[in-house]
Amino acid sequence: MENIVGEVLRGVRLGKLVEFRNMAVVPICHESTIAGGYITLKEGLEAGSLTIHEVSVHGSVPELVAVNTGHLPVLILDGEELAGAKQNRAVNTTILVPSLSKVNIPVSCTEQGRWSYSTKTFMDSDVVMSHRTRKNRSASVTRNLVNEMSFCSDQGQVWENIHSEASFVNASSATGAMRDTFEHLRPRLEDYVNAFAVVEKQKGFVVLVNGKPVGMEMISSHEKYALLHAKLMRSYATEAIYSEGENGSSTADEARKFVKEATLCRSECYPSIGLGDDWRFTGNGMVGSALVVNGSVLHYAFFRSEHSGTHRFEASNGMMDPAGRRQSRFRRNTMDEGMSC
């Protein structure tokens, strides 16, 4: 992997492993700095300098419009969910929205049973897609980039994952909303957030579940990472909850091995939706992505694509069992055509 992402990965400094229940986190620190600055999705929405709305009064499921009237670009992470408007959506790839600009952003539907306005514009839902749904969605976006130069996802698979995860933990939702599963799990998820506090100068982490690395993230600014830490911890903690009852002890060596394997992935570069370049990584049982702007890696995420346990709702290929697929297919067939992605 001869690119700036590989250089950053080779310079990663890992902190002390911390364990809680069946999940372990190894903090990532890096001495690199970036020129200029940016703000996060939540900061932009709360300041009023960023607004996100439907592309038209009628809407389009796989696309939204982000308007940045501020003088700093806005970083929106892959998997961050937006709530409101005609239905909740999650962003398909990490995007840096330029200052004083309007950008159409690719998204996936995360609320299958609603297609009517609840609010005029979107708010930050305080949720990043679950590790499992995000991993599978990232793989489908990469495939579409390779085959069609498109940042679209496999929407059917996203709905299947959301439905199966809700069923697995007995979460209910009148509209099939991913966010409702997170709310159902919130007390348990907060236990993980509290167990893995941010350490000084932390910019990311490697996560292990039942002793196996499942993914890692890094954000260029430790100040911005601190703002996103809890969101990301909840995303990965869902995997720990879904994997309870399995065995395995976590070691820092496994985390170091995971980072090294990421440097050996195959890579391809594509123009980003906003500023910079969108890098995609495959191989070594991984799928990954990174946003590089002006020679700096603003964000990267790598997932162990082959990781899946013996859970009743997901087979080793990342899809649900046949009964789950039939249930989800029935749900999709009963949706209004206007909901199709």
C-alpha cells in the first residue's frame, strides 16, 4: 500500500489495552498534524452553519444536500446518522464539506417504515451505524465504486442488517428505525462508553471482541476525536453485545498485528464527494476506507470483513439466515415504491 495512509499506519503508536466484559480497546496515538482546521457534523449543525435537507420536496432516498455557510469545512464520518426530514439516513462515506458550499451527499436509509416529513431539516442523531451494518455497507460501497464509480450502498442489505439486529435484541420500532435499536441498548452501550475513557492525545483505537480484532479508526485531530469518541464506542460495542457468550482473550499483540495487516491491503483512490480523495482498501480479510485531503489523512476506518460469530442472525458471508432474509424481503415488498433506493 504505497500511499499516505500506509505511511500513517506504519507510524501508529498504540496505547495500553483496556478491557471491559468481552471487548478490549487499544488507543491509537499519532504525532502527525494537519494544516488548517475543520469542525464535526454535530458542531456544524449546532452552530447553524451547516444544514442538511432533502434534495427536493419529494426527496430521494440515496441522496441528501449539505449546505455549509461557515468558513470552516465540516467533517462528516462514514456511518454517522442524520435524523428527521422524510426518513433517517446514514452517510455512505466520510466527507469533508467545503466552506461556503453546497454538496450532494450519498446516504443509506436507516428507517424503512417512514416516508413523510417529521422536520424540515436533519439533526445529528448521535448514532454511528453499528459495526456490523457499517462493515457490510462499506464493502458494498467499495464494490459500487469499483464497478460503477458510485458511492451507493446495497440498500437491501442495510435494511436486512438493521432488521436482524433489532430482532436479535428484541428491540421494537414502529418505523424500522436503526436509532430505536440503539435506544433500546443505550444503558448497556453507555457501560462500554464509560469503561473506555478517552486518553491524552488519543486519535483513534483498535477494537477487539472476544480476543479478535474487529476494526480500527483514526481521526487526524485528537480534539475532534474526543467529540466523536462516544459515538464510535457505541458503534463497536454493539458487536460486543451481539457476540456475548463467545470466548477469547485480548492481547496488544493482536492489535499490532491488525494494524500491520492493514498496511498490506490493496488500495484504490477515487475523487471524494467533497474535498480530497476517497481511498478504498481490500484484502487480508479486511475492508477499509480513508479520506485524504491535501496530503493529510483526516479519517480512516478498517474492518475485519471475515469476522462474524455463530449468531443466529448472520452467517459468515455477512448476510442473515434464510428465515431472516424472508422476513426482511416481505417487509421490503410491503413498502411504497417511493421508498426504494
